[in-house]
Amino acid sequence: MKEGQDYIRALKYFIDDELVIYDDAGSIGFTDWRREVFFEFLDERYSSMKSTVITSNLTRKEIAENFHPRVSSRLFAKENTIIEVDEMDRRQL
């Protein structure tokens, strides 16, 4: 394991349940490390074919602009169920 990547082992431990809910993806900003962790999370869940619910206020375009194409590929794969809601944040009403 590369130095500084111990978090990947810990991440796999925390996300190995049959269902994981990741709320508000992308809400805390984008650093290279956060992008990497999100990809590792998504890749692990996708590869293991385990159910994952992800919420975000990001559009498909914003996801494509802020993450590696592999993230969009896994998020928007044809076998996934995507529900897009185009409405104002209820907290802002």
C-alpha cells in the first residue's frame, strides 16, 4: 500500500454494508483528496454491486466538471436508477 493511503483500507471497512447512503455528495467542496476518496468509495460500491443511495445538489454537468470521467461513468451507468429533481432547495424557501 502506498504511503498515505491507509484511508482506503478504512474506507472499505466502513462501506462494506449491503446498503450505504451518501448524503449531499460534493457539498463540502472539491480538493484532490476528496475527489480521490469519493472515487474510491464509488468504485468499491460499484465493483461489489452493492446498493448505494447518493444525494447531491450537483447537476450532471457539475459532476462532469468537478470529478474524473470515471466518476460520471459509474454514477450514470445504465444499470443504475437515477432520479433527478429540478427544484429549489427546500431550505431556501
